[in-house]
Amino acid sequence: FRKWTALQLAIENEWGGPASKDKADTLLANILEWLLQKGAKERYEDDLEDALEDSMSDDFKTQLEDGSARDVAREVFRARNACASDNAAEIERIAGKPGAAAAAGNAAAGGSV
């Protein structure tokens, strides 16, 4: 989410008010919880895309017209699949830094990133 320009602009410019950073943190936490929920139905990229667009609209009063919600959803699912298949190289590519695979495993285990 740090690489998502629309969200970063919303935080920097406080489009969601003074609590913009907290709203972004809550969005990330909710997405992680949704993805990692045990016994939940199958998850789909388009559902995540819709949730991201809704959050940007509701929390930050921003209408995304650049397709970035789809791009973010796609990357989130790539990361999820890479974690599920223990693909360290893909995790590091997505995160953009070496060592990200260990951090992703820690986050999936309930740790912090």
C-alpha cells in the first residue's frame, strides 16, 4: 500500500481528514483480515478491487478513475499466492526489497511488518 499513489496522496493531503493515516492503517488491517480469515469463502480480485474503491470513496472522498484499485488488488493477490506457494523471489519482487519474504511470513503468522 506504500506504493499506491492514490492512497499516499490521500494520506499526505488528509483527504480523509486528520485521521487519514489511521483510516489507511485500518484499510490495510481489514484487507489482511479478510484475506487470512479461516473458513471463509473463496476470495476474488474483483471483490478486493470493489472494497478498495469503496474505501477510497467513503473514507477519503476520492473517486478512482486510474485503474489503480485493480492494479493494487492484482498485486495483493500475487503476494498472497506467492506466500501460499513459498515463492520468496516473487514476494521480494512485489515488495521491492530483499528480505521481504521473511517479513511476509511473519505477518501471515500474526506478527508485524
